[in-house]
Amino acid sequence: MLNHITIMGRLTRDPELRMTQSQTQVASFTLAVDRDFGGRDGGEKQTDFIDCVAWRQTAEFVGKYFSKGRMAVVSGRLQSRKWEDREGNKRTSWEVVADNVYFGDSRRDGGDSGDSRSYTRDYEAPKSSPKPAASPFEDLGGDDGELPF
């Protein structure tokens, strides 16, 4: 079975960053995602509002770098939750559980961060300023324009 979804849209509000009782970070946010087609009569495009949730370091990343209006690309899985409202009616909610969150715009496009990184579940922030890695390539020298193979 496969349960994978990727969506791109703008945040409708600032992410809500919380901690569970076990001190696990969780961020909730909603993306406004335009459909690729207009209505049946070819009119205006429709927009879906999709709830998303991110956990742990991904939640921290979203809470730190994303805000209302920012374009985001979210990759993860679709999940349903069953719950009961105040009147005792049974309800079902659908949300995307984010495995990866990427910037969908740049600072010039109206975002508030020039950081072009993405975040995945396995991301670990550097402990200090990164040093440039040594290049695995050697300079072949010579400017005769021929390739060495």
C-alpha cells in the first residue's frame, strides 16, 4: 500500500507550535492550495484548505521559518482522525502529516526568510558554522578546450 501526498500552497495563518505532555514539539498549520483547473464552466479556480501537522524537528523548523502567506511544499501522508464534537456527533478530520517541508518561494517573492533549505525528518542542525568541504575534483589544468575522455 502507498500513502504519499505532496501539496504546495500558502499558509493561511502563522503555524501553531505546541508541546505534547511528553515534550514532543508539534506544529499545526493550514495551506491554501489552488486546484489546477477552474470550475465546470471554466470560471475561477477553486482553492482547497488543507490542514497539516508536523512533529519534532520538522515542527520546530516550520515554527521558526514559516508564517502567514508564505509558500510551502509539504510532502507526507494523508491521515484521518475520528473525534466527537460537543454535541456528541461523530466527526472525521483529514490532515497531511508532514515528513518533509520545503520553501515554495524566496524572500524576494514575499517570504520572510532568505534561507533556501528544506527540512526533512532526518535533518539535524549544524552545531557550529559549516566549513566548506574539500572538493573531490582536481583541476586538470590546460586551456585547450578538450575533454580528458
